[in-house]
Amino acid sequence: MAVMTSVPSTPSPDTPVPGAQPAAAPVAASPAVTAPPIEPRDLEAAARSVLPTEVYDYIATGSGAEETLAANLAAWRDLALAPRVLRDVGGVDVSTTVLGTPVSSPVQVAPTGYQRLVHPDGELGMATGAAHAGSLLALSTRATTTFEELADAAGPWWLQLYVLRDRDLTATVVERAAAAGARALVLTVDTPYVARKARATAFPPAEVSPVLVPELRARADEGVWQDPGVTFADLAWLAEVSGRLPLVVKGVVRGDDARACVDAGADAVWVSNHGGRQLDGAVPTARALAEVRSALPDEVEVYVDGGIRNGRDVVRALALGATAAFVGRPAVWALATGGAAGVGDLLVTMRADLEETLALCGCASLADVTPDLLRPAHPHR
């Protein structure tokens, strides 16, 4: 499926999926788009060609020997699809909701920090592209834009949060996010300390600093670091500070931890290993997802990221029990190469690929995606 790097356009497969959802309104109009399409898998190479080496390395790197970075991608390929036949797929609907918010598809944008490193519009471009595609944005605490700037550009958004060593500063960030319109908090729990990276060293530069609230920009002391003492007991505190915004816990790969999070007050669980940037050798998210899903009541939503690159991966994630799949690096590469238009086009393309994959699997809706669609790709390996 093609991704344009200039303006969003509806991907046009040889045989369009009947009844598929219409493309979102374009970010910018263009009477004639002549630039050659870029496949999603080629977005990284395109971004690498336009970004300074240190910026590319900062985003692309994993931790340690990058075992988990590679395993995240490979684990989805290890799941083959077993399509059903003779099902009515005259109309395919991929619209859904996440924590009650309507979205055009299960494909959402994961939090990534310092986005002005890759494009002058930074998080504003990401928010605009996501909104035009009908997707939800998870905004990083390490964002290089303010809540006030974001409010005019964004569709629905959540705030990804670290509990900082300065709890008063954490409370300030949460309260201002709630006042600015955040629909949920996403507490990242896999980063008590920042792991050493394979490629990036002293980066990002000091002049590129988080600016969600003025206090974050003004501080350079340990109070703005992640607190390694956070426990399940802190979930109730966050819920109270936010005025009872829904709370998503991100960075869970074990069923017992997922259940403990929900017991402590989490409304949803996000299966993630931080894109292979934290514990190297951690279980790939594709292999952790089913365990987490089975540990939780059906009404608790489960999300996943890590190696999601196309509609087929999204179907695999749904079959394993995910409510939604989040893309991180691909959205950053799209921002780097095309700004808001690139982000919107990536998400529209992934939605179209999801629609096509569902139809070819014999599924007319997301409710038709069940675990029996999956088989081991290498059963004798």
C-alpha cells in the first residue's frame, strides 16, 4: 500500500474494498500529486536521507544489542493468517472506539518525544495528521509543544506520563493536561531508569527541551527525572490528581502485572516494551499480548505497540485480543518526510490496508477478527 510524502490521498488498490470507510479530509489540497509513492517499509529509509545522523540514530536506536528491537518486528511475521472463505464482505467497517472515543480505525499514534527534532511543526504536525485521519494521538510528556498550542490542532488525545521525582511537578502536568482536554492519562511504567542505547549517546541536545508546561523547560535537576519508586499504589493518586480521567498503564508484558494494574485502578492496559528501547531481551509484544488479554476481564481494553507496520500486523494484534494498535517510529518517519500530510497519509494508508486485509480474511467488521485466524508461520522451526 502506497504512502505519499506530500499530501494525504486515498490509497487505490487495483480492486478497492467495497464499503470501506472513506478517506479522511486531506491536510492540504493538491490538484495533481506526481511524487512517487513510498511503501510504509521504506519510510524509514526516506527519513534517514533527510535527517541529521544523530537525530535519526536517536529515534531508530534500541537498547543494548537491539535484540528486542528486531524481535518486535519478527514476532508479528511469525503469525500467519488463515483466511475464511465464502463470507459476505461486500461491506467492511473498521471504525471503533477507544475508551469511548470514536476513531476511524484501530490504528492510533503512540507517544514519541522531541518531535521538533524531525520537523519544525513537531507535535502540532503529528496532531494535525492524526486528527485528519480520524486517529487518536498519545502525546509524550517529553513533547516540544505546549498544551495550549496543541489544543487548536489536535483531535482526541491522551497524555503519556511519567511520575517524576518531583511529585508536585507531576501533579501540575496532569492537572494542566486535564484542563487542556486530555481524554486519558497513559502512565509509562517500564522506565524506572533510562536504558543505555545502542546508537544514541548524548542526545537530544539541551536546547531541545520538553515544553508542555513552563516548569519542565525551566528545570534541569533530578526532580524532572522518572521516579524509580513508583508502585501500584500510585495509580489511585494519579486518578485523584487528574479528576478521575481514565488511566491507561503502558509498558506491561505480563498477565499478572496486567491484572494487578486493573485491581489498582487502571482502566486499560497497554502492552509495550518501549519499542525495544528499555530492557533488551524483553519479550516481543506480539508474544506478550495474548497472555495479558487472557488475564483481564473482557470489558478492559488492551492496546499494543512495537513493530506494527501495516494492516496485516493490526489484524494479527486484533486476533490476539488488542482493542487498538499504536504506531510510533513509522509516524515519526512520516512526520520527518511529509509533515502533517505525511502523518495523515500513513494512517489513511494503514487503514486502507487493514480494510483490504479484513476483506481477504473473510471479515466484514472488527468483531469478526478472532484468534482462529492465526497460525504459526513456521510450525516446525
